[in-house]
Amino acid sequence: MILNFLLPITFISCFTMSQKPADIVQIREVKIYNDFQKRGYTTAGAFTHFDDLKKAKIKKKLVPFEKQKRLENILNRATKKKHFQTKFGTTNIFSEIIFTENNAAHRVVITGLATSYNLFGKSKGEYAFITDLTKMIDYKIINQSDLDWLKEFIDKVQQTNLH
């Protein structure tokens, strides 16, 4: 009898809980590689490109604290899902992000904005991905103010003017 009562309550509470602390993204540091090629990558190609950047000793720029916090907020609002093999577009920012959860540098690709279309060719809106290739997680950004900020951020990074 008591089990019949507790089981539905437990089931409902699992779906009504707020974000677990493990799901909250906290960033300690973001560094952007000073490498802005206009070319696409596969997941494997993007992952090994990080090795190429290190071998070539490509310089990294530290992202200012305020912009790191904004990226952190964007990641916390984004839809998260497991990353599967895919192709990245031609506007990619290669970065190292150190998250406070494990204090290790993650290989993260920030993609430029793209537009999704329905079957009839009508635009469904813009989106962007921030992909953590270390943990294989895609963060899909669809919030328009986040997309606007991300577009401006990518433009500034490519112009080497982060401040």
C-alpha cells in the first residue's frame, strides 16, 4: 500500500527537480587559439586539429573574465546532448576551457551561427553549437540574445580584439 503511494511521488519528483549541481557549468578559464581558418572539420578532424595547434605552438588568447561568465551563462541555458560524429561548418573557434568541476583543459569548438529549415525550405530560426570534444557534449544555443552575443564574440575573436 505505501509502495503504491511512494512510487508515483518519487517518479514525479524526478521530473520536477531543478538542475543538479553536476549539470551546472562553471568555467575557471577560457583560452582561444589564434587560428581562424575558413574550413570545415569532421569531429575527428577537429579533435586532431587541437594536436596540430599544440605542435605548431599556436598562441592562445585569454578571454576576459566578463566574457567567460557570459559563456558560462550561455552554456547553462543551452540544450545539452551527447555529441556524435558530425561535420562542423567553416566558422569555428578552437578553444581550451577549464571547468571548475575537474580543473582540466577541455577541447571545445565554438561554431558560427547556422539556420535550420523545415521540409518546405522555410526558416525555423538560427542556432549555434558549442561542442566539448573532451566530454563529447553538444550545447545547442537557440536563445536569440545569446546568439547575438555569440556572433559578436566570434567576430571580435577573429579580429583579435577580445576586450
